[in-house]
Amino acid sequence: MTTTTTAVPHEKKSELTVDDITVIDSKLLKRAVGAAALGNTMEWFDFGVYSYLAVIIGKVFFPDASATAQLIASFGTFAAAFLVRPLGGMVFGPLGDRFGRQKVLAFTMIMMSIGTFCIGLIPDYGSIGIMAPILLLIARLVQGFSTGGEYGGAATFIAEYSTDKRRGFMGSFLEFGTLGGYLLGASLVTIMMAVLPAQAMLDWGWRIPFFLAAPMGLFGLYIRLKLEETPAFKDHMDKQEALEHSKPRLGLFQMLNQHKKQLLKCIGLVLVFNVSNYMLTSYMPSYLTGVLGLSELTGLLLVMVVMFVMMPLTLVWGHWTDRIGRRPVIGVGALGLVLLAIPSFMLIGSGNMLAVFAGLIVLGVLHTCFSGTMPATLPALFVTDIRYSALAIGFNVSVSLFGGTTPLITAWLVDTTQNVMMPAYYMMGAGVIGLITVLTLRETARKPLSGSSPAVASHAEAHSLINTLRRQRGKKQPAAQNPA
């Protein structure tokens, strides 16, 4: 079990004691990480499935349009979900701060699985006409709304369950789940396309991946309902109940105003994180095929291999960020985008398969500097009582404005300027913003979350921490002087 304590109201302790330290149960921590990461896996499973089925979905729901218009309409419907993500964050974030992270995460899991499953149930355009694309849009909006509360809650959940020494490593499993979900969805569709005839995929095969959302969602819901609330949130609620006159809860706009500096830092970090993310996962396959002329299968397989390489690297960076700090790792990734984006796209544009793969690997490695670090860095920006709300809003506003629009903007820039290096310039701009943002951050590695007590893995570690603090305090105290 986890051990938390309640502070005595209106009494400031002069010295930290063992009773003030949270001891995290390792089994509960592993379950919490797995349950939180599973939601991200499911979200990106749908992302991979939809991205790889975009052409077929266009034919099913927009059959009267040209091939180009079908693809645009298919991706346009997919992109619509990004518009409602901030709304989902504004709804689920405050609920998570008021009623608990576990309850809200269970509900977002239900909504995500229902939205994905329903896509597979929608009749085609030939059966119900214009209602088919309308129902597709509604399902996507449900997915987007629920996703608005998913990432911020999952990152908060893992961060608040982790020990101070391993928060970076544990948080990196969230992005490990992201890459795993995308690969699972993309691989499933690729295998089905290779096995099933084209007409069978068009008639019914495309529905199968969406139907898998039901068992995945039920399994994830079962795991999340079995979890306890995070130690940090329980401790916060205990303190609130102990206070005779609890401070009034901040309204949404009050919270945004009082914490605007931290929110801006969050938006800046998420911008560089998601520009590199969506450039690789969403735009790069179409860039390789539509701009550089590689075969569709070659482009898809190259991106899948790169993401497979990125999965363990994300965990490696998560581990090292606990040792050397969050700021250096994020700084390396941002500086890398500024210095290496152009050389990477020159390699990709060469047409030589080895050079193309090398360029993609460089971009993938740079992205892992963010994917292995952000799940621990972003929750640490905010105090416990507004952490879910602020992170959900800041994250989703940035994703909607900058991350989700990356494929659209870069495609437009390439088409308008006829310059195939525009994606590199776009990534460089994101890197500059990332560098500026990281310079404003304070280091949070191996430190308690703001507003929370220290979190350790055992009672022995708690006693060791107390002894270390006492020794440090003793060194800082001036030597006593004998009276004359």
C-alpha cells in the first residue's frame, strides 16, 4: 500500500519527518503505469489504423468525390477531432482535479472505445447517403473530446504515482505506449491489405481494426477501475478536508490567469514535442510517397521501422533523464532540430534507401528526447490542485494549434513554395521555440512534484532521505560561538 500523511492545518513544520514522506508500493506503481499507458496505446492504435485506412475510408464515405478529394475529406474528418480536444481538456481536467484522476480516466477510456468501435458500425454512403459521413464526423468528435482528457490525466496519474528518483523512466512508458499503439494499428492494416483482396478490404475488412477497440477498451476499463487514487491527490484531499476554512476552488479563467507563465511553458514544450511527433507519424509517409516519389508500401514500412527503433530509445531517455535532468535532454532534442533538420531532409530527399533511412532515424532519435522526457516534465509544471486541469488545457491547446496542424501546414508550404525543404524549416522553428522554453524551466528531476511530499520506494529510503537532509542542514548552519 502507499503511505501518505495529512499535514496539520496552519502549522508550518520546521523539519521534514519520515511521516511526511510518501512510500510508493511497487506493485501499485506498475499497475498504474500500465493502466495509464494503455489509454495512450488505444488512442494511437486508432490513429495508426485511420491513417493507414485513409484512402479506403475516403472511398467508403465519400464515393462521389475524386480520389484527391476523398483523401482530403477523410483526413479532414480525422482532423476535426483536434478542434474539440481543448474542450475535452476544459471539461475533464477540472473534473479530475475535483473528483480524482482515476474516475475521470476510467470515463475517458469508455468514451474513446465507444467512439472507435462505432466507426466500424457506420453503414457506407451507398446505404444511408449523407448520414454516413455525418456519423463518421460525430464518432471522431467523440474520440477527440475524450482524448482531450486522456493524455493530461494519464501523465498526471503516472507522475503522481512515481517515486521522485524514477519519475522520468516511469513516465516514458506513456510514450512507449503511444509508439506501440501506432505500430500495432499500422501493422494490422498492412497485414490485412497484404492478405485480403482489395474489394474485401473495401467491403468489410476495414471495419475489423475498429471493432478491436471494444475488447481493448473493456480490458483497459477493468484495469483502471481496479486502481487506487494517486497518493498525491489523496494527500491533497486529506489536507483540504483537515482545513477548517478550505480555500475557494479556482475558476477556470482564474486558474488560467494565475498560472499563465507555466501554461505558456507547457504550450512551448508541447509544440516542439508534437511538431516532431506529427511530422514523423502523419506527414512523413505522404511526403515520402507524394513528394519524393517512393512507393506507398516503402514509405509506410520505413516509418514503421523507425518507430520500432524509437520505442526502446524512449525508455532509455526516460531512464537517463532521471540521472542527468530533464532540461539537458530536452535542450539536446531542440538544438538537434535546429542543427540537423536540414541535413536530415537532404538525406531523405536523396532517394537512396540507406540515406533516406538514416535521415528518418536522425529525426526519430531527436524526437525520443521529447517522448522520453515530456511525460515527467509537463506534470511537474503545476501544483497538485490544478495539475490535471492546467496540463489538459495547455497540452490540448498546443496540440490543436500546432501539432495536429503540422501535416496540413507543411503540405501547404511545400505545394505553395515548391520547396521540398519546408518541413525542415518548420521543424527548425519548433526547435527554436523549444530552446527558448527550456531556458525558462527549473530542473525537476529527482525532486518532489510541486505541492506534494517527497515520494520514495521504501521506508528505508525514507529514513535515508531524512538523514541526508539533516546532514545537509547541519553543514549549512554556522558554527556556534562561545559567549565572551
